[in-house]
Amino acid sequence: MAKTSALIMSGFFQAEAQIAFDYLKDVKAPKGTKKYLYTNGKFDGQKIVKPLNTEGSYPADLLRLYNSALSVRSEDAREAYMRDGYAVYGLHRSASEQKFEEIYYLQAAGPDDDIHRALARDWKGLPVEMVRSRGGGYALRLETGAPACLETMENARELYLCGAAHAFETDALTQCLSLEPGEVALIS
């Protein structure tokens, strides 16, 4: 696989997708880096960003994610669970395709975030890494060629889909991605 990379963001519905698009289109990336926007509806990427309508094929994963999010009592917590679970869904899907050697996922990025610096930082070389910005957003880097990367993403995906990620009181996404593959026992 040639050394390729992708920048990915996601947004629910038109308003959030537009915010993500406005941010993603302005991110300076190395030449040849592809930009993708995961969304749950049709979106015009203006040939700058390729939109991926995840509901177009009616995947069962999104219905499972929605059902597991319903068990959260607080509406804010439910929305956060859905957004993080949707991020994991998109990352798992992208990593599974093995089209890119590195994938950078930009989450909750806004004008005050310093995600640009996060993309330029010296990553440690772990298969899945995260860096938080001062503005509350974060960047995830996936090294898709590493066997542990896909296994980590599969574990995190299943933890969200089955509702087990509810067990983490705070920062569930970080905790799900930090688990070593051997630390998770999923019963199918």
C-alpha cells in the first residue's frame, strides 16, 4: 500500500455536517491527502470533501448504536454517546477498507481548536493515538496497516453497539480506544 492518508470528520444532519465541512475544507493537509465527511444524509462536498452518506445503505450498525444510546437517561449524554459511537463506526469502516495507511479523525473541531497543530505533531507510532486540543476537540490517528489497529477499532465498535460503553462514566471513547485487545472479552 502506498503511503496515503485521509482526514475525516462527521456530522449529524445538515447543520452539523455543514460545520464539519466548513472546518475540514480549510484544514491544510499534505498533498494527496483525501478529505471525507461522514454524515447521515445527502451533502454537497463541492469536490473539496467527499461526503459519505452512511444511511444510504441502511446499515444495521447504526440502528444498534441508536438503540444502545436510548438507554442513557440524560439527553446530552445520549447525544454524546451517539456522536462518539458514530465516530467509532466511521473509523472502523474506514480502517476496514484499508485504502489509507493513516487516517486522522477530527472531532468537535471548531475555530478555537488547535487541531492543526495536532496534525503536525510527532505521533508515537501506536496503531491508534489520540490528542486533545485546548478548545475541546481532538484528533485520532489510525495506522491501518497495524494488525492491532483494526482489532482495537472492532472492540471499540462492539462496545458502543452493544451498549457496554455506557459503563464508562466519562470519556468513553478514549477509554474504549485505550483498551488492549486482550482486555476485552465480547460474547457473541
